[in-house]
Amino acid sequence: METVTHSSPFDSFLDRMRNPASLDLVRSIKSFIVSFSYTASNPETNGKRIQEFFQTMEDAIRDHPLWASSSDDETDNALEGLEKYVMTKLHSRTFASTPEDVKIDAEISEKISLLQTFLRPQHLDIPSALQNEAAWLLAEKELKKINAFKAPRDKLLCIINCSRVINNLLLNASISEDHVPGGADDFLPVLIYVTIKANPPQLHSNLKSIQLYRRQSKLVSEAAYYLTNLVSAKSFILDLNAKSLSIEESEFMESMEAARLVNRVPQETVTTIDNRSKFGNLMDPGPSTLLHVKTQTNINGGSNYPYMEAEAGELTVGDVERLLSLYKDVVTKYTSLCNTVRHLSVSRTQT
């Protein structure tokens, strides 16, 4: 499988922009960035305005003396460099720019975190011939990179690379396992499962950024197909319930509730142990002054996780004893929770 790299014509674009002959282009670009920064943020309006600017600059670059003898590929490389430069400069103004986007990002991430604790390939009707942990892990790795980039092209390449891994898996299965390819019927469930396993940060905002700010002439063919499928996967996950899966509704509800309990264990444990040990005795391990201050700061700031800001060298003997108690209590609660979930599953099977 050939993986598309993120090496871009960005450096070449910057080199040409340093040429004195490009001063008029440089002024146009900087003027647009400055004027954009002073306008009210509106994603749909922003997308239209940026797309219009890209089209205007495309005409200007094609007519510019610096590209007079350039091939179509060289001109396109300049336009790719332009997109990356502009969108990197405007990233803070255009990415996750509304409270609604931030809210949806959080909802998806939280829901995926719950689903990760129990969702299995069979719940999405993924045939055994397509269950390949090595391939899935590679696809997950590519998708997780999406939030590390600011330019829409680079984000889209993460999706393309992830999707090509999945497509390669489908192709190999059709050859070695005599599996009849099902097209989107095979591709989308695997992509959904990979997305849940990866839980890429700010998935909604990343997809929206590509849809609004990637040059429209590039959202065609393979790129458009893969992007559309991931948008569908995101929507599926947001709306996912028992009826979306091959699972009993009671099992789905119990699994989701168990996942919520597991996610709450660390916070509840810290609150309990902060006042008494698991045996009910009062605790006063005598933490160092520095650790005590950091813990209080975290609590006042809304966090219930002591020692998160601490360094190993700052721990005292008393701190180690307290951390051990915390660890034991977390394990005890987690084991008890797992046994309860397992008991419920066995009970349902017997009935």
C-alpha cells in the first residue's frame, strides 16, 4: 500500500514568495489575513470568503511572471503552498471557532470513550475475514494524526492514508479469504470501528475544517469519497444506540452505564481516599508542603487528581503510602465493577 506523505510544496512556495518579483502577491496575501482577523467569526461565511480568495489568487498566480513558464503541477503546488500558509495563519480564527463545534467535539469524544469499553467488531457486523488487528492499528495511527496539523490538505491526507489501509485490508481479504467485496457495506463499518478505537481529538472540527477550507477543486474523486465516509461515520457514532448495533438493548444500556461508572472511578476514589483510608481510619500521611499546595490548586481549579503536577523527586514517604492506597482502592472498585458486569452478562445468557 502506498501511503501519501505530508511533504508538501510549502517550502517551494515560501521561496518564491521571497523573490522581490512576488511583492504584489505577498501584499495581497497579508492584506487578506489582516482583514480576515478583524471580522466576526462565522464558519459558513468564512468558508465562502476564503474559497473566493483562493480562486482570486489562483488567477493571479497563473498570470504572474514568476509562473509564466510553469507546468500545471508547479502552479498547483504553489496553490497548495498558499492554502497551507493562509490556513496556518488563520487556524485560531477558523478551527473549532464556535461553542457549538466545541460542544459536538466533546460529545463525540465522550461517547466514543464509553463505546471503547465494550464495542466489538461483531456489534457492527464486521465479518471475521476483515478482522485484522494489525491493519486496524495502522489505520488508527493514521487517523489519530489528524489533529496534529493545521492545514486542511494535511488533515485530509490523514483520512486518505487511514482509508487506504482499510481498502488494502478489504482487497487482501477478497484474495486470501475468498471474501466477496461489499464496497461501502464493508468499508464503512470497518471505518466506524477504527474511528471508535482511535477516538481522534476534535473529530467534528477537523472534518468541518476540511469541508470549509480545503480548496473545492481538490474535494473530488478518492478524497471526496473518503471524506464523505468519515463524515457518515461521525454522524453514525453521534446517533448510535442499541438499534444501530447487533446487540440487545438491555445489554447496550447496561454496558454504557458500566462504562460511565468506570470513567468516574478515579474521581470518586480520590474524593474518598482524600479523607479516609479504605479501612475507615483517618489519614494524615504528611505530604510535603509543595505537594499540598499543588493538590489544593488542582481541586480549586475543578480537578480532583492530586499529584498530577508533581515530580517524582518531590514525593515523600507519606505521599507514596497515600498513592498506594489510592491505587488499591481503584483496583478494588474496578474489579468489583467488572465482576458485576460479568455477572449480569452471565445472567442474561442463562435466561
